[in-house]
Amino acid sequence: MCACYVYGVVRESDTATALGDLPAVGNPNAPVTFVPHRAIAAVVSEIPTDRPLGAPEDLQAHARVLNTLAAAEAPVLPFRFGTVVEDAQSVAENVLASGYDAFVAALERLKGCAQFTLKAQYNQEAVLREVLDERPDIVKLREELEKLSGEAGYYQRIELGQLVAEAVAAKGDADAALVQKCLAPSAVATAVSESSSEDGLVDASFLVEDARRTDFEEAAEDLARRLHGRLRLQLLGPLAPYDFVANAMGDRGEEEG
Amino acid sequence: MRAMTVASRQGQYLDRPSGGGLVEVIDLILDKGLVIDVYVRVSLVGIELLTIDARVVVASVDTYLRFAEAVNRLDLARSGTETRGLPGMMEEIREGGAEHKTKGVLEGVKDTVGNVLGGGEGDEEEDEGEREVEHEEHPQGRSRPMSRKDRQR
């Protein structure tokens, strides 16, 4: 039995965007097509229902279809991975028709914008050295620990690790603030992912107008140069507005958990 | 994963991956996007599990111990190594000249995917690939202690 995998919603006028060659979720040979309804359309493909979803290529196919639309400057409302509806008719009636006004409004809000996501990862050695330079108490604890055998120093090691982890997290907060300060001015909206401060990584997404894309990319390159050596910056994009679609729909409840 | 390391568009300092990397994709799309009414949706086995697994975040004693280990390994007398860092390491991975170093990283990815997707490939000893690596390179190899993977445990 087959069902209809739904990637997202676009304007009906963007259904000429070439997607046919991209591998579809769950079935690489199925074409990616559109189910139109008035001025909007769902991006869909046929999917067999007899096997579970979630293989790496499924996730990649989902993202590739949506990002290809974004790269073609077609505003798109991404659906959550794994959205499967019975058939095309049900997509039109139960999804597109029932949410029509909200979809149209959200597409209008996101028109002319794409998401860029900046991933920052510490050079761990550089950041640990910074911590040791700034924290004589940690250096002292570390030296004390060297004198103890593995078993005896167990709780001291936990304490040391906790102090270091907290110091690194504090740096993460400071660096996340710097990233915001440098890049937010070139963006319409920003979203920082929850993982950022816990592991010393900064993950920040920006909604950028097509017209200001060069400004934004230059600002990001500038930031990468400033942080070179201690942080490695990766910029992904243009992407579908994964982090901004919930806001654009005016419905934050379910998305933000 | 291979696509990510090979097909990168490189700015001078900013890394611009072409986007297909599995880890990036998971970070980007998991738990993101619009959710439609449950009654319309056809549920497929596997999906609910996937989102639940990815949400588990544990800040554990384990993490602290790994931080302690990393900071203990840092050789304070040696300062010439800090300029190399991760970018240097990624460069070597791209050139395919450092298999023993990439192993830890790639293993980490496989592990993540294994955990998230409930696959069976994440069981290998995670330190396996790092033992032969020289002393000075450990702090980079150990950047995984701070990664998402470990917090899922």
C-alpha cells in the first residue's frame, strides 16, 4: 500500500520548480510532485507504508527537497520529518484546505527570505587552555589531582570536570552573544538552538532576506576570521526556514515543546 | 558523511559545507517543522521512536569525567599545538591522509545515527580509534565528549 509523504507547502506559482530528479523519502525512484489547492500546493511523493522511516537517506532526502526549494527562492513551509497522509486527496482536503489561510499568511511572511544556520564548534584544546589561563583554582585542583591515584581521586576528578564544564559553558554563552551581535543586524529574525550552551557549541539560525544575503555572508566570514583558532564556524544555507516556520504560522505551542 | 567532507565550499575562514552531511541534517530537521493533526496522519513505525530518542539529554557524571580527562591530558608546557586545531584536522581528513584520526570522528557519527535511529551499528568501543593517536592530538579527538551523542546516553 502507498501513502503520501508531505515535505511542506509552497505557493502554487512555485510548482514549476524542478524537483523531479531528487530522490524521494522512503522510495528513491518516486518523483517528487505537487498537490495544488487554490493558491498553494503541498510538496509530496509516494511512499510505501510497509517499512519504517528514518534511514539516513530518508532524513537527507527530506532536507534536500526542502533546501532545493529554498535555494530556488521559493518560499516553503517545511513539515516535520515523517509526515505521511493517506493520499493526495486527503492532503488537499485535510491539510491544505483546512489550514489554507494560515499557510497563505505564513508563505507571505517568509517570502524573499531563507534560513542560514551557523554552527560553531570549539577547538577544545584552545578553549581548555583559555579556561586554565583564567582559572587558577582549576589549575590548582588539576595539580592536586596529579598526585592522587585514579581510584582515590574519583570525586576530585568529577569536581574538576564539573568546574571545567561550567567554565566552558560560560564561554559558550559569551560567544553565542558575540555571534548574535555580529550577525543579527543582517537578519530579519534569529533563533538559538537549545543545545548551544550545554556543550560549548553555538548553534544559531538566522532568517535572511535575499537582498541582504551578501551582507550576512560577509558578516559571517568576518566573524569566522575574528574567532579563528578557537572556534570553527560552519555556515549552512540557504535552507528552508525550519526554525522560523512555527512563528510564521503564528503558532508556537507545539513546536517549542 | 563522505559528501560533507569532500564537497565543501571553502570561504577563507568560514566553512560552507554543501549540506548533505547526516549530522547537519539531523540537527537541522529533527523536531522542526509544522505538525499536522494526528488524525490525518498515517503513522509509520519508527518515527515516534526517533523523535523521542533524540530528545533525551543527560548531563552526567560521565561528561564531567571526560572533561577532567581532557584537561588533565593538556600538556601545559607544549604550546605549539594549539594553532592546528580542528580546522587543520578537517583539512587532513579531506585529503584522506589521516585515516587513524578520522576514525574517531566517523565512529562518532555512526554512533549518533545508531542511537537516534535505533540501528545496530553503534556498539563498537568508542575509544578504539584514538589509542594510537599521539598524545598532543587527544584534546581534539576528545571534542566528542562535548557532543550531542554523549548527552543522549
